[in-house]
Amino acid sequence: MVQYKLIYYPVRGLAETTRLILHYANVPYEDKHISFEEWPNMKTTTPFGQLPILEVDGKPLAQSFAIARFLAKKHGFAGKDDWESAQLDAIADFMKEDITTECRSYFMARMSCGEGDKDELHNTVFKTSMEKNMPVLEKLLKESGSGFFAKSGVSWVDFYIASFIETFERLIPSVMSVYKDLLKHKETVYALPQLKKYLESRPKTQF
């Protein structure tokens, strides 16, 4: 049996998609948490100086999307064929590049890790990005007709987007309350019986 060790900070963050994939697939793994104090001494030992890392039989695989796609393909959550897989990749890249990267300055300011006024950035960056991009996601979700982002059913992209919607909802519920289809999608994903035990037992973190 392949041995998996997921290495990340003690938060959901960029590792949560991987955790959800592994739990949905009922694949055992070690979830190793690195404290923020430990990280500087470990950083130079990683492929790109970043986390998460998935060790596969002791061999490191870095970058959250590479990890998610590797596991999704291996366990059958990457689309029914190459075309659907590519469409899912496009949705994930849109979420990552056009939404989360766009909002990074706001979240950094909110966590006191970056420059800028968080209230100003809320209006000029976060809210603007939500108003522009969330309707696109809702349109794609409706077009699939399955309740998930792929017509064939649940995929790694559902786990990825649901986790980020959870973070957005926790931090700014007044903004996210408008996007009811995405909130319903998150609840649908989190209601999957394969995820129930994990979701009930995982630590409660802000992001």
C-alpha cells in the first residue's frame, strides 16, 4: 500500500483539498502539522520553499494543485475523460488566479501580514472581486446540471471551491450570503457521507 504523509500548517488552507480527496477516497494518510515557528528551519529542505508537501512513499511532491491533481487522477475524481478533466482544471485555475490571488492583498491585510487598510481593501479588492467572479462560478455550477462542477459528478474541484467558500463565508458572511448557489454547493459537498467523520472531528480554524 502506498504511504502518504501530508505536511502543512495546522490550518485548512492550501492543504484542505488534499485532505478532502483522501478522506473521500478512504485512503489512510499521516496529517503532519508544522508550526509557524518550526517552518523557517524546514523551509530550505523543501522543493520550492513552500507548503503543502505530500510525501508518497517518502518522496516529496510539492504545490497544492499538483498534489490535488495527482490524487484526483489516481482515485477517480478528475473528470470522466480528458475533456472534462481539462474543463475542471480551467475552473480551478479561475478560482486560484482570478479570485484568490486577486484577493490576496485583502486577506494579508486582514491577518495583519501585509500592507494596506483592510476596510478599504474590503471594498476595493474583495467585494469587487466577489461581485465580478462569483456569478461566473454560479453560472458554471448551474450549467453542469449535476449539483457539482463536473457533469459526471463530484471532483477534486468541488472540494477545492467548497473549502474556499467556507473561508470566505466565515470571514465575510455579509458578502457571501448573496451567493446562495455556491453556499448550497458547499453544503452539498460537506454532506457527502464519506466526509462526515472527518468534517466533524477536524480542528476549527479561521482559514
